Amino acid sequence: MKTSFFQLLKIILFLLWLNPVIFLKRMYLELRYRFTVFPQSPTTKTIYGLNFTFYFEEASSRRKMYLGMYEMGVVHSMETLLRPGDTFIDTGANVGYLTAVGAGLVGTRGEVHSFEPVPWCVKRIRQLAADNPTFHIVVNEVAVGSTEGILPLFISNKSMGQSSAAVGILKKEDIRETIQTHMVRLDSYIEEKKIHQVKLIKIDVEGFEFEVLCGLERFLAKAPGTFLICEIVPEAYGKPGHSMEDMFGYLEKFSYFPYSVVNPSRKISHDLIKKQSTINVLFKPR
């Protein structure tokens, strides 16, 4: 989702309150971003021990990734939680930046399972996996949801990262095209692949997050100890039986409660989450 100046200001003040260290680092990087002369695109840089190729012409977020200022709160939680040998699941992986961060943190003994339905983005993740063969990165060109089958995916004409399977989250004029993609349930995937030691699941699916969580039901019922990082888009919760309270109640059924990604020890309220345009939330099992 596009962030306005006032939304950005709210995010900055919120960050200062939650974690002054990350706030100061973010301010430093914001200044550096404005004065950095970036190399010619494409360019490859080592991040967390992996070779990652940046294509700056694709989106402004690529420059933020290059400087390490992309999704800093999410990365902080990943650094706090992931250890060598763990398994990390990246749902809505985009071009694979957080897949690369996760792979570096779990190391060559760990696993990363990356899910991304936009073909153009998947191409970048496959390149990442091919360029780093000693790391176990499994690339899945599918969407994730509450059922198995085929569903429409709305491709954004502004940014591939804003593409979504959630109906109504994109305005008609912002949809470049609609493609058909295969959808899987994460609990079925984990069972079929016999995946163990899933330490962290990251969900960033532009308003489709409740569907993804519902597709984890069997896993959450029997796998205590797995952490969830979920980007929540409050405006996506307008349908009957699909409110944010439904989502919170669903997660509480499995004893999951919301915490800040920039300060994983600090619990955050439902009301605070509802007031954001988008917000990354760490759900910790009690």
C-alpha cells in the first residue's frame, strides 16, 4: 500500500516510542538514502552471506533493500528469532529479499520455503536460489490461502509488491491484469513436505492474510513454538464473517497474541493495529 507523508510521520513516531535504537538507525539510513550514489543496475551485493542481485529500475524499494532500510522491524524480529538450523517460511516473498535474510540467519543447515504467485517476482527468487546453491531455498510459484485450487490474482500496475488475491483491495484503475494462479494450504504443504523445526512464518499478502492464517489451522493446533510475522491491512476486513476481531479471535484460539516487530517483548493492542493503514505484527505463542 502507498504510504502518505502523514502516515510515514506516524510510523516514525511509533518507531521512536517502541525502539529508539532502530529509530536512530532508520534516521541515519534515511539521510544516507538521499545522498548515496547507487551503482549501475543490476548489481550484486552480499547480504547476510548470500549474493543478492538488485535491479534498481524495478522499484524504489530496491534501493532501500540495498542500504538495509527495507522492513527494518521485520528484519529485527527475524534476527531475534531465527537461529542456524531453523526453518523459515516466507509467504508473499516478492523478489526474495526477506527470503535471503532468512536464509542467511538459518544458515546452510536450515531451510527457507518461499511462496510467491507473481511470475515476474518468482524469476528473481529463482535467481537468488541459483546464485546461492549451498543454501536450502525452496521456491513455490503459488499463492497461499484457506483452500486448494485456482484463484484470480490481481496484478498491480503500480508495484508488483502490491498485487493481491484479496477482492476489492486494489482499485479497478490500479489493476494491470488478472491472472489465474494455483493456491495451496500451508498446513497441507508442511505435512506433505514433512517439514520440521518451523521457527517463523512471515505473511505479507496484501490483505489476504486471514485466508493464509485459516490455511494454517492444523499446523497451529499441534505446533506450539512457531512465531508468526503478519502484515495486516485493516481496510481488507469489511466482509461479513471477515472482521479483524474474527482474525484476532482465531489466533487467540491457538494462544497467539500480538507484539511489536521492532520490540518483540512489547505487546500491542487490537485498537492500535486497527488504526494503521498497514502494520507488521509479531504473533507470539503463549
